[in-house]
Amino acid sequence: MNRVLGWAVALGLSLAAGGCGGDDGDDASSPSTTTSSGYFESLPPGFPTPKESVDNPLTNAKIELGRHLFYDPRMSVNQTMACASCHQPARAFSDGRPTSIGATGENHPRNAMSLSNVVYNATFNWANPGLATLHAQALIPMFGEFPVELGWSDREAEILDRFRHDPLYRQLFADAYPGESDPFDADRVAKAIAAFGSTLISGNSPYDQSTYQGNRNAMSEAARRGQELFFSERMECFHCHGGFNFSQAVSHSNITLAQAEFHNNGLYNINGTGDYPLSNRGLWEFTHRSADMGRFRAPTLRNIELTAPYMHDGSIATLEEVLDHYSRGGRLIAEGPLAGDGAKNPFKSELIVGFSLTTREKQDVIAFLQSLTDWAFLCDPRFADPFGNFEAHSHCHQ
Ligand code: HEC
Ligand code: HEC
């Protein structure tokens, strides 16, 4: 069975498989409403109000429970791995590997995504048009079997018992789900983790300070030159990595129906047929339409300096090489089983056309991308591991 559909069936999720419509991807409306808890009242300047899920209202107690669960290795079948193992705070909540490895050693085909501003995503994961809430997303690493990440399937009761019998969690669950006699179930675990995830908002980088907070000098001269290039028609980056989140397909309270968009940016062209590797074909995995081959979501570029390696399969090691890829208009793989010229992929986005940059311009664009690193976010104690196992970035201790 198709891996992703396999998950969906296993989880009872309703995914828009098969019947996907127009060229711009599917509508991904989430069952959400405008914020009601007041939790999002002090947002960074320039940031819209996130939607809050109607069936998962935010409370401080729920967020605090979620933070504990997110960092707790008891969340995995063999107690070796937490969400934070693949979403490490020191790496802007990514894992530093090209592709992830689950608790029992199974290989995930994809690169662990940063969780910066994840609450604003219209859809989740690299290319899943039907995954519209953080709550539904969390159930995938918990229960997914293709591959096993945390390994909850068949072991759910045993894992929940670990929390049910721990005095700390008895208190945390009671506070998060007041009045419920037995709140220890997978759904409430996922909801609490989703609540925590939705607070991971990053909007205080030098770029933000310069753009929204009147502190122009927060950005270096080089970064400002790079910003102009990034937003130029020569480079075209902003068309797909745009708006306050440098991403596409955002969802917030001013948008009623979010458009999810997916693009092929020319990473592969196996044998010149346009193919991507079998385990990583993007939107095609849902639609089986050839035009969707290799189409993935343009992820946020916030804190991008810390989330190497890059792309859905971690196949680009550095930001320099990312710029080489785009300036060539696609990647050439000269030999081996994946050989082919991505620049000639017939399904490539027409915005990926190539350009040339001088050495200094390239450095400037990288300085700009580095100006999206938000130390206030990365070092924020509200997002830190309550058990002290997962360290913040060394920069935070200086
Ligand atoms: C084995 C490593 C691993 C573990 C453990 C893991 N993740 Fe992930 N996470 C990934 C990978 C890989 C992706 C990209 C998945 C894809 O595109 O198919 C991802 C994607 C995500 C996303 C989507 C981000 C976005 O921008 O769309 C969220 C949210 C997330 N994970 C949260 C969690 C939570 C919460 C947990 C714990 C319940 C968790 N993850 C456990 C590796 C992991
Ligand atoms: C046509 C839309 C589009 C344009 C234009 C575009 N990107 Fe992307 N970008 C994407 C998509 C889609 C991905 C993910 C592709 C994949 O993994 O297969 C991506 C991935 C990236 C990544 C890796 C993100 C991560 O978390 O691994 C970086 C960095 C990046 N782009 C920077 C840029 C820069 C710099 C430019 C301008 C030169 C640019 N992009 C232009 C769509 C675009």
C-alpha cells in the first residue's frame, strides 16, 4: 500500500486522496475558528492571529502538559525517543539528519521539519494536502507504521499507563483536562502536544526587528543587500517563500479557506522522465497525477540557518548549495540510479528558472537568510525541555 495512504487508513484520517482537483493543489480548510482563549494576544508585530482549533481550545495547563509530553522519551515504545529527538530545540526543532530514524531504527524517507510557526501552516508535512491540524499531525508519529516513529500501534495502553501511574502526569493531566475521570488517552495526548506546538511562534529575528520594530541596524548591510536580492524578480524566492512566515499556504484567522500549494523545484529528473525517487514523490503520492510528481510544500525559511540539511529528503547539505541549486534552475545528478537533470524536469515550477549571482551577492543572500534566526525564540524558556535532556543551542548559554 502507498505509505502515506497506509498511515491515513491506520489512523482513520480522511485524506483527499484520488480526487484532488486543480493545478494549485487542494483546498485545505481546517476545522478552526478565531482565537477565543486570548492565548495569542501578544504576537510579534506583523503577525496575524492564528486560528485556534475549536475542538482543542488552548489553556496554559494543556500547553504545559504538551511541553512535558513533547520532550518525554516515554512517548516511544522503547522509551528511547521523544518528539524532541527529531525536533530538537537546539536545531530550531529539526534533527540535523538528512532523513529521520524512528525509535525502533526504521528509516523515515523524509527530513524532520522545523516547527517554527507551525501553527500557521495550512497543511502539515512536506506534501500532505489533507493534513490540516496539528492534532491530526501528532497522531502520525505516534501511530504511524510506515515507518514506525514512536511505535504506539498495539502498545497504546502500555504507553498511556506510564503516564497514568506517574504522579507528575496525574497532576498535569488533571489540570489540562479538569473534571475528566480518566483523561489518559491518545487523543488527549495528541491535543496537548498540539497545543504546545501551536505556541512555537518565532517573530523576533534581526529581520523582524529591522522590518517591524524600527531597528534598522539589527540587520547587517550585507543582510539588507541580500534581502533585496531575495525579494527581486531575478531570484524569485519570495513568490514561494513569502509573507510574514517566508512560506506558502499559511492559515490564520483572516483567511477562511487556505489554499495549499505545492511545487516541484527541480531536485530530480530520473532518466529524464521527470520522476522523483519512489519513496519521495510529493503530492503525486496522493493524486497519482503526473503533474504532481515532485511537488512539495515550500516550508518556512525562519531559523533556516539551524535546520540543515535541506529539502524533503535532506539531500542538500548547506545554504550555499541551496543557492547553487536554484541558480542552476535545478540540480544535475550526473551518475548513479538517480541520474538526471532536475533543471529539465517537465513538472518543474516555472518560477525555477535559474539566475547568476556574484560571490558577494551569494554571501549577501546567505546573510539575509541568517538574519531570520531568532535567538529570543530559540532560547525561550517556555519552549525548553522541562526534564533538561534536550539542551537549548549553545548560543543561549553565552
Ligand atoms: C523519527 C523522527 C520524528 C519523530 C519522533 C517525530 N517527528 Fe515530527 N516530523 C518528522 C518528519 C520526518 C517530518 C516530515 C514528515 C513528512 O513530511 O512526511 C515531521 C513533521 C512534523 C510536523 C509538520 C511540520 C510542518 O511544518 O508541517 C509536525 C508538526 C511534527 N512533525 C510534530 C511532531 C510531534 C508533535 C511529534 C511527537 C508526537 C513528532 N513530530 C515526532 C520526524 C519526526
Ligand atoms: C516555485 C516555488 C519556489 C521558489 C521560487 C523558491 N522555492 Fe525554495 N522551496 C520550494 C519548495 C517546494 C521547497 C521544498 C522542495 C523539496 O523539498 O522538494 C523549497 C525548499 C527550500 C529550502 C529548504 C527548506 C528546508 O527546510 O529544508 C530553502 C533554504 C529554500 N527553498 C530557499 C529558497 C531560495 C533562497 C529561493 C530563491 C532563490 C527559493 N527557495 C525559491 C519552493 C520554492
